[in-house]
Amino acid sequence: MIKTGDVVRSGAASTAEFKWADGTRWKIMPGTEITVKKSTHNTVKRADQSELKLTAGKVFIRIVKALQPASTFEVETPTAVAAVRGTIFSVEFQNGQSEVAVFKGHVAVKSNGEEATIEP
């Protein structure tokens, strides 16, 4: 089980994939370090909160169904924050640079005080 506060690291030749209770999947690529800042699942309020902090490497995220209005899913790097409602995307942080790629849906990205919506 992965929970709030856990740090997940992958080796140079390894990957790992995780599945949340709501079906959301995230896969870390080789050389990745990610911290679960927040992970809550509230079936009564229908509000899931997921916050991941990517400090190195790359993570692919697949949110299977659109999030409820009170739910959030964010991936933070040292230089940006990507927030989504329901989509397939990746976030990578290497050499002091963040890169967000969207494969389906859209992602709101905040960086250096600016915000933009990224689409496929």
C-alpha cells in the first residue's frame, strides 16, 4: 500500500506502476523519485485528493474517469504544478526543467507565477 508521506524511487533500469482506489494509475519510469504528499479517498463526500511531488525522473498518469468537483489530482515539481480533472498525461523533471505532455484531455500547469492549459 502507498500512503501519504511515502517516497517511491525506481532504479536505473526499473519501473513501477500503482493503482488508486478510483482506478487512477500512475507509472514511474527509470531513475524517478516521487513523494506522495497527499492521498485521501472519501466515499461519503465523493472527494479524492492526490498530490504527488516529482523530484527526479518521469511519471505517466492515467485518470480513468473524470474527477468529482471536490476532487483534485496534482503533480508538483520544483518548478511547476500540473493539476487535472480527467486525462492521460506525463510529467518529467530533469536538469532543473519540468516538462508536461498531454495525451488526452487537458492539464492546467502553473510555473513562475503563470498558468496555462495544455492539450494534446
